[in-house]
Amino acid sequence: MAAKLKPGAELYRATLEKWGEEAQYDQAVEECAELIACLKHFKRNKVGDDRIVDELADVTLMVGQLTWMFGPDRVEQAIERKLEKLRNLLDEPVLDEYPLSKEEEET
């Protein structure tokens, strides 16, 4: 009987061996596209949140695969930089994206 693969590095290594790097990039793109489409349908009440959760699971698995491929330390460093940027953005005042014209301000 074949040994059961553990989640993580062994599973990611096995997917690369079986399907190759290019296929993993394509699969990640496909899963992201499916999540995008599902979110658009969700906004129009055409799908329930269970579909969103399923698509999120697929994308999360592919993000794990890509993180493993590109290096968890590199990805973690990038996440920390992005979090710091977000913290700084939260400290900034919110600007009105569509300021009123002079005529609108007077009314």
C-alpha cells in the first residue's frame, strides 16, 4: 500500500512531479478566475456563500503551492511589507474620491 502524503511540502512536491511547474501556474490562474466569477455571481445573489468557501479553499491550496514553490520566507517577508503598508494607509485620513463642485457645495 502506498504511503499517504502529508499536507504541505510532500504534497506540493508530489504535485510538481506529477503535473509540472507550468501546470501549477495555470491551475492557480484558473482557480483565481473561478473565485472572481463566483464573487460576481454572489453579489447578484446567483450563488450562495458555500460556493465562495469552496472557491476560497481552491485558491488557498494554490497559494500554498505557489508559496512553497517561491519560498515561504520570501512570501512571509512580502506579507510583512504589505501589512506595514496597510497599517500606514489606515492611519491616513480618508479623502473624498469624488469631491463636490462649487455649485454642489453651495446647495
